[in-house]
Amino acid sequence: MAIYVVLLGAPGAGKGTQAKRLQAILGLPQVATGDLFRHNLKNETELGKLAKTYMDRGELVPDEVTVAMVRDRLSQEDCVNGAILDGFPRTLSQAAALDDLLKEFNGEISVVPYIHVEQEELVKRLLKRAEIEGRSDDNEETIRTRMRVYEEQTRPLLDYYREKGLLVQINGQQSIEAVQADLLNAIRNIMKKVQ
Ligand code: AMP
């Protein structure tokens, strides 16, 4: 059975870093909507042009567009055994769309690790990333908007997945290696049960 892992956490919690490591260890592709949008932006596709207007402001790209992009990505050959979803879903409506989508693939979410990091630490990390990576949406104003969007639209997903018994809280304020070990532990526990 395919394994779908949904990584939750605020911007700056370390989802991308961890998803890349998990991808290498578990052999499941990282599906990061932010990266997919940035790829489209770089290649100046219509989708990229549309996404840019939202990304530059730190707002969410409309659900229909985002869900269609994820459907397309999860339909690809390398996702047959599942995927590590990073940055999706980000709204309750995306979460419902993902449930429907996985039903189409005869799959379901296996586990939802939530990487928890205190707000103050998140802002510090994002400002540091802005210096190192030069991501255009890592400026102070956009960071504030992204945090607000996270609080208002994404945080409700914690309860949504907690009620389904899928949420596992991980302490994100440890070394990258320790966070990785906790995540692997949570995921492997589930894999033992479903395989
Ligand atoms: P990220 O790299 O995950 O921080 O995403 C960067 C930006 O891409 C976000 O601020 C949004 O504008 C857009 N984005 C990424 N994932 C989603 C999503 N699931 N729904 C809507 N917009 C998204």
C-alpha cells in the first residue's frame, strides 16, 4: 500500500529540509507545492505567472489551481508508492480535496507529523534564510503575512488531523538530525502497521 506522509508546520519549521532527507532515506518523492510553484515561476509558465502575484504577497495561491497541480504531480510514475507532501494541504478545503484525491488513487494519508517550533524562533529562521537563499518572499512584511495566513488558514488542520488520529507532534527545536530521527520513528511505526 502507498504511503502518503503530510508534513505540517509553520513557515520556517524545517519541513523542506526534513522532506528532502526523508525522500533520500525512504525513497518516497518530496512533493512540495512551494517548490512546484517556484519551478513554474522560473520557467515563466502561465501557472507560474499566476502564482507569482500571490507568492510575492505571502498569500495562498487559490485552492483550485493548487489542487490541480498536486493531482497532476501525484499522478506521475514516481509517486506510485506514495509521497512526502510538504506545504500541502494548507487549508481545510485543500485537506478535503486531498482526501478525495487519494481515494481516486486507492490510498489514504498514513501519518501527519507536525513539526512544532515557537513563533519567535520561526521569524528568526526565516530572516536568516532570506539572507542566505535570497528567496524573494522571505522579507519582513511577507513573513508577517505568511505567519498570519498560517495561523488563520493552516493551523485548523492540526485539529482536523488530530481528530482523525493521524497527527504526531515532533519537537522542531532540536538539531536537524534529532528532528529527522523523531520523524523517521513516527513514520516507520506507521509503515510497520500498514505493510
Ligand atoms: P513555501 O515554499 O511552502 O513556503 O510556499 C511559498 C509560497 O507558495 C506560499 O507563500 C504560497 O504563496 C504558495 N504556496 C505553497 N504551497 C501552497 C498551498 N498548498 N496552497 C496555496 N499556496 C501555496
